[in-house]
Amino acid sequence: MSTDTGLRILIVDDELAIRRFLRTSLQAHGYAIYEAHTGEDALMEIVNKRPDLIILDIGLPGISGVEVTRRIREWSEIPILILSVLDQEKDKIAALDAGADDYLTKPFGVGELMARMRVAIRRSATPSHDPIFISGNLKIDFSKRIIFVNDTEVSLTPTEYELLRILAQDAGKVLTHQQIIKSLWGGIDQSESHLLRVNISNLRKKIEPDSNRPIYIVTEPGVGYRLKILEDFNGFGA
């Protein structure tokens, strides 16, 4: 059933079949669709059409999707959803480090695509300065630096709190190991990679119902971590 969202989506992919599939699927949900098949065309369309979200393939002729992302981030925070294939993990990480919001691996389902789009659009419209974050039974009061799980206060170390804050401020977005480490410690080396894994493990033990089956902090294999937005996610609030 079509619903008029009023949102403009730019699809950037050099494969006509992929553009056609995305156009048909998204128009059925009321999105206005624009298309580009090269990085150069994408940059022009962004200026001319001012889309609300970009679905961007990594492997483009001419300017790569990574470079397109980097150039966009020089002047815009528009949500960017990357499309990638399994053997392009390094490029996928590079695109995320360049400022992409999320990624999907080809082939992908329409349901997952729509969910990732909703999260990216909602994040872009969410003020980052709001003091309360709620997802499921997890609550973070940024102004007081207090964490609650099931309405019970949880004690975190300063590093654990900062790690959770970083993930929460980009909730729903996959953050690479390098992005997190740089935010936490300002650099990256082997010891800091180990420290990140240790802190993730300790944080999960404190906030997850079952740390072996995390529902909040999920691992994106080979890439990084994501603070998952649950179905009953409430986002930021007063």
C-alpha cells in the first residue's frame, strides 16, 4: 500500500537492475526517487535535488562511493546508506570511516532496507543534545551520567560510560572499531583494539539480559559495533 512520505531518496548505482528494483520498491512506499549511475552525477544530483537520504553503491565508475561519501561530509550531514558486496569489506569500512551512516550487503531484502532507512532518517532528525536516551529497558540520562536497566541503576566505569555514550549518540548506526577507538582514546593500536573488546564485553555483562546473546550492543563482524534500535525504541526525549 502506498503512503506519501514526502521524502526524497537518491539512488546511486551503476547497475540498472538494482536502480530499477529500488525505484519500484521505494515508490510503492511513497518516496520520491532520483537516480545517478556515477559518483560525479551523484554529487550534482545532491546539489540540484537536495534528497533526504542517499542509497550509495561503493563500486561506482569514476569517483568511488567512498570518495563520494567523503566529499558529501565536507558540507552535509545527509544520511548515507551504503550498498556493498561481501568481498568489499575494506571498502565498506572505509566508507563508514568516511562518514556513511550504515550499510547493506547485496543481495538484501526490502524489509531490511526500509528498516535501515527509517533508522537513518530518524537519527538525522533527532537533536543530539537531548539529555535522555531510551531503548527498550535501557535508559541513559546524559545530563546526570546515570544508566538504568529495568529501572535499576547500573554502575559503569568512566570508559564503559563513554563507550555507551558514543554508541547511543549514533544509535542504529554501525561504528567501526577505528571510529570508536579514536573517539575513546584518540588513536589506534593493537593494545587499544584489545581494550575495546574487553570494555564491550564488560559493558554487555552490565546492561544485557544475556551477555552471550546481546540485544543492545551487537557485533557487525569484521566492521565494528552497533547499539541496536529495538522495536519498542523510544529514542531521545526530555
